[in-house]
Amino acid sequence: MINKLKVAVLTAPTFLLAQRAHADAATGWTGAPAEDYGLAHDFDDLVLTIIEWFLDFVIMLSVLVIIFSGITYVASSGDQERTTQAKKTAKYAIMGLAMSGLAYAVVRLVVTNLIQE
């Protein structure tokens, strides 16, 4: 199981990049300016880019934890301790997701209003 997971994680970027290259070839796309790739040109763009990547990671991790807790809840077979633990895990994953969203909003507000002035 772990070997299959390793293979999936290592090969996923290859498939994603291949799909992008195929789509580019099909549409005749030849290139774009650097800003289309999300590259930062100054400090505030760099900060926002890093935070957006981190937020994407947190969202993916939270969704995986929620799915895991749902599977644990279903597989608990009425065991009160496992059911309670699965509920707590889902609750904390949702709380973490909400807190990271609020943190992103605060940082975006600070960067766009204070640093750009």
C-alpha cells in the first residue's frame, strides 16, 4: 500500500505536466509572460505567492484529514471511542481550515493595504 502511494505521489506531477503540454500543443499556445505562471516580481507578490501555495497545501491536507476521519467514522463499527476520535479529528480539521482562511485574509489585507502604500 505504501509503495503504491509513493508511486502515485511521484508520478502525479508528470501526468499533470503532460496534460498541460498536450493542451498547449492542441491550442497552439507558444508562451506567455512570466506573470501568467504566478511568478513574483516584487516583495509583496512573493509573499502572496508563498502564502497562496501554503494555503493550497493546507486545504489539500485538511480535505485529506476530513476524508480519513470519515473513513474512520464509518469503519468504527459502533466503537464509541473510535467514533468520538473521528468526530474530533473532523472538527479540528474544519477549524484548522477556517483559521488558515482567516489568516490568509489578514495577510492579504496587510500586504495589499500597508506594504503597497
